[in-house]
Amino acid sequence: MVTSSSARVQQPGRGDVALRGWRAAGLRLPSVLRAGRLLVLEQRLLGPVLGDLTPSDLRGVDASLRLVLAL
């Protein structure tokens, strides 16, 4: 899950990744990816792709997923 909640952006929690490359990812506001809040959605419910995460942000997501999933 990705959120632009100012509270989360200012103080990310366990498993949260502050997306430093949010503009490059096509997001309108500074955002946080919440690795501990996984969602399963059908493809038909998803909108268009906004962009791609930067390699640095992707490494942060990978580390957070490993943390919250205890891998």
C-alpha cells in the first residue's frame, strides 16, 4: 500500500519506506510504501501504471518486505 498521509511521511513506522524518488515514480505528493500493509487486488481493479520506483527505493522496499515477512 502507498500513502501520502503527512503523518506517515513525517514519521514512517516499522516496515514503511519513505519513497525519496516519489516524483520519478509518478506520484503527486511525497509518499510512503507500507510493506506491512499488503493488499491483493484483481487486475481489473487497478488503474494505469504511474511510473517505476527508483533502484534505491526498490532496495528499501525489498529490505522492508524481508523485515515484515521475517525472511
